[in-house]
Amino acid sequence: MGSVNKAILVGNLGRDAEMRFTTGGTAVATVSIATTEHFTDREGQKREDTQWHRIVIWGKTAESIQPYLTKGKQIYVEGRIQTREWTDKEGKQVKTTEIRADRVVLLGGAGGERAPRPQRDRFASTAGAGGGADMSNDMGPVDAPNDDDIPF
């Protein structure tokens, strides 16, 4: 049997998306999202544990969704976990673990001043080889159902 590398997260953005471009001109958006678990400890005290996740979005999806990725916004992310290593400007080895997004869905959620609501609430991409490939996948608009759509 093969292996599976898939992460699914729903969380809130800790800052606005940062957009960069590779030397080849491919867009790369980076965001950090927080996921929080609420639980009761052994002493009966309510606790919460917040984890931060670095998310990387590539290609046309990054360009399309970046204006809407503002601090506080809630998003759904599907992707794969990847770890990268490099040497920084001071010669130190740096290692980071991040989620390379295959799919990003804008959810509700507050956030200071937000960009205008997009024409489409859903932006998706599919992973391609090489990282610089166009990974956009037009899945069409997703509208909230209205009373006429409900069969009962």
C-alpha cells in the first residue's frame, strides 16, 4: 500500500496574506492560521490550546484569493505537509514545516477591515508537479442554497 500525506485545517488567519513571486513569475501567497482546541483538564479547568500553521498557496489561486486573506478571516485548507531546509544569510540551517495548499475555501469569520466579498466564495487548486505549474481549477461559484433549492 502507498502512503498518504494530507492535512485538513479550519482556522483563522493571524495576519494578512503575504504575496511574492518566484523568479519565473509564479505567485506564492503565504499565510499563518491558528487552530484552537478547547478542553477540560484533569482538575476540571477549561483550557484551550492554539497551534499555528504556515500555509503556502501557489499559482493563480494565490493571485486570486490573496486580497481576501485578511487577518481574522476563517478559512478551510486542504493540502500536504512539507518540510523545507535552507541556509539563511547568517549561515544558519533553518527548517520549516508548512502546508502546501491544494484547496482553500473562504469561510465566514470576522477580521478588521475586510476586502469586498468575492464573486466566488470558493477558490481551489490542484497540486501539480514542479510547484511552478498553473494549479488553478475552475470549480464554478458556490452559492448558499435558497428556499427553492431545499426539497422538503
